[in-house]
Amino acid sequence: MAPVVLEGRLAELSAEARAYPVHLLREGGTGLCLFAARFYGVNDAINMARNSMELTLVDTSDRVLEMGEMYECSAHVADAWEFAEEMQGEASEWDAVSVDTYTGDICRRSLDSLELWCSLARDVVTATHVLGMPYTVPDGWSDSLFDRNPKNGVNWLVLTRD
């Protein structure tokens, strides 16, 4: 597949892209970005866009609708857990699922929901992880940490299917 040329605002975001385990993404695959609106996707969505992935963005902020237009993708103003549970009930799946929460209590809740996130993923799940925060790897998955912001002890927890 030819390299993706991003234009306009996406080209600007691409220049701001942060560390993400892009080597695990399917070129031309599908990606679900939960908690997508903050930073306009520079943590995850822009990396997926650069891999020609068809995206679905979810956030409680209306900003996600603006992002849907920018990324030319599906965007939903919704609670991530409610959206995920509905999609799980419909047996919907994406190649990659990114759960980009803030740190703190919501991060703890997200890590306690790894079974749910993994139920939506074919290949890989990435989730915000703070160094030292415990989690349980769902059956059938393997875990690793990917440096995201080592200075602040924030990583991507990366789960891949066995």
C-alpha cells in the first residue's frame, strides 16, 4: 500500500503524533479509539490514520464529532463503557482498540475493564497505564508495556492475542 499523505489539520496532528506501538497495527485495518477527543487523537488515532485504518471514535465530548469530520470516520458522542457493552452485544470487532484515558481513577476503572476492551479487538488493545498499577491480563492475551511518557511513568499497556 502506498504511504498515506495526510492533509490539512491531519498533517498538523501527524507532526505532533506521540509514541504508539504502530508496528502492531494492520495497514488498512480497523481501529476503535475510546476517550478519543482530548488532544484530537495525537496519542493514537493519528497513528492509525497514517496506517490507512478505518476509524471509529468515541468520547463524551462533542469535539469527537469535529474529529469525525477531520478523520473522515465514524464518531460517537457516548460513554466508552456503554458504547463498548453495546458493541460487545452486537459482536462488533475492530483490529485495534485504543483506550486513552486520563490517569487516576478512570485509568484504574479502564484497567479493570480489560476483558470488555479485549472482547472488541481482533489483534491488539492499548490502554493507558501508570507504572506500578496492577492489572489482570485476559485469557488468550499477552501483555507488554510500551513507553509513552516515561518521565511521568505513563505507558501504553499493550495486549496482543496469543
